Amino acid sequence: MNATFTANKPGANFLVAKNGNIIYEKAFGMANLELNVPMNINNVFEIGSMTKQFTAISIVMLTEQGKINLYDHLNKYIPNFPNGEKISLHHLLTHTSGIKDFTSLKNLNDFAKNDISPKDLIDLFKNEPIDFQPDEKYKYCNSGYIILGYIIELVSGKSYPDFVKENILKKLNMNHSCYANHNKVTANRASGYSKKGNDYENNRYISFSIPYASGSLMSTIGDMNIWQQAIKNNLLINPKTTDKVFTNYSLNNREKIDYGYGWHLENVDGVVIREHGGSIFGFKSMSIYIPSKDIYVVGLTNCDCNSPTELTRQIAELVLKN
């Protein structure tokens, strides 16, 4: 860790919890290179696609309230959506919808800096040719979680940021987590960086209305541990619904996809692992949970040149062996 995140370069925060107790947390490197500010364990990072966990839980919370059904078809919420009569919310949650991932669009950079509404964002990709019919394949798709965020707004009558804040972040006292905002002063926000040759540069600008419900939340390692303990202890949804979130679903041909609702579900030497990473300009993130041993490891970095994925896995393996 010290070799990867040296004192004068962008850094990272890592936390390990076992049986609900924090057994390790440490900050490495710099939170801000220009101001020469060292990282501390309370720094706030953009967590990228780990946001999908919060979107998925928001959707299943609404199912418990009887406001939606996971097998509702998309055209119930967005009339005339192409192939919408075949695509369910379940398909969106599990990346099996066949909808084109908008992050692969060639014109993405043309609108990436613009603040646009969820509906307008969906209009930018909804008429793209589908990759496959629902349930034929698994293909990671940010577009599906954009649509899920919009459905949360339609059903709840609240904006996605407000829904997550009121129903998850405030309820769990995740006081250092929020929907990202370039204009708002955010205490302890770590600056994001990229690497160009041997030099570091400030991360590229992107409007947070673009990653939206697929990747626009910010958090700390401490708050992410609160999140994990809430999921483990069913503080937001009941145990039966939690089972649905962590089911390893299958395609039409019965092939397992190793994904539930917002989490990758891996099986390593007979040990079930729930994990998800995130990547957004200037930041990368990774978390791993081993249910059988109640081990949670999370790593957040403030340079998109430094993925914490392998280190997080190595730490989890080390704790598992001890």
C-alpha cells in the first residue's frame, strides 16, 4: 500500500471490517496536490458505479411499498420506449436488457459537460440499436441504471438525489455522503486526478447529470462501512427482499450471470463474494463483502490511474486466511 500510494502523490483510503467491527482504516498519499494536503480517513471521494448499489436498493424499497413491481415492463413508465414491452425492471437491474450502454456512444463528449434532465439523457440513447433481446445475454450497461433513476423519480415524486438522501443517507446517518455537485462546497472533498505521462493533472470535467443514478454519489470509507452494515442487518429492506438482491440470476439458457441487483456475485474456491467497483474521471473505488465470514473491505482512490481493485481483493484474502 505504501509503495502504491506514496506520500507526495494522489492517494487512497482503505477500511476493513470484520463481524461489524472496524479492524483497519488508513489514509495514504495526498488529497490535494496543489495545496499539499495529505489524505485523511474522512476524505470524501466520488465512488462512480458503486452508486448502482444505492439505485438498486431504492428500487426494491419501492417494491416493498407496493409502488412498483420488478417485472413491470419499461413501457409502463416510459411509453413507446423501443422494445419496452419486453424489457422489465429486473432486466435493467441485472444488465440483461440489451439496451445500448450510452457510455459507448461516439458523441458522448459532445454532451458530457452539459447539465441535462434524466428524460433528455434517456432520449439520447433510447433509439440506439439493441445489443440483444432481454435475457439473452449479460452485458454491463449504465443506461439501465439511468432509466432506473428516472423511474424512481416518476414513482416517488422526488428527484433521485433527494430520494436517496431522504430514504437512505439521512436514515443511516451517512452524514459524509451525498450526490456530487461541482458548485457545492463539500467538506473534506478529495481532489481527483489523472496521469499524463509522468505527470498528474486535474481530472476532466463531467456534469454529474450524465452518470446520474449509475455513478454520481460521493462517500467516505466510514460511510461505506455504515452502508454495508445496514445491508447486512436489513435496516432498509426486509430479509426476503435482500435475498432477491443477492440472487445470482440466470439467462434464458440457464447460464448464471454472476450479478444480482447492483452487486457482482462471485464464487472463489467455494467462497461467495459480493463486490462492485467504480470509475469516474479522477477516481476509482472497490468494495468486497464475504458473507460467510462477515468481512468487508473498501478502497477509494483519487486518481483514475490507481485502481484499488486488486489491493482490495488481496486484503480480503489476507483477512479471510487469518
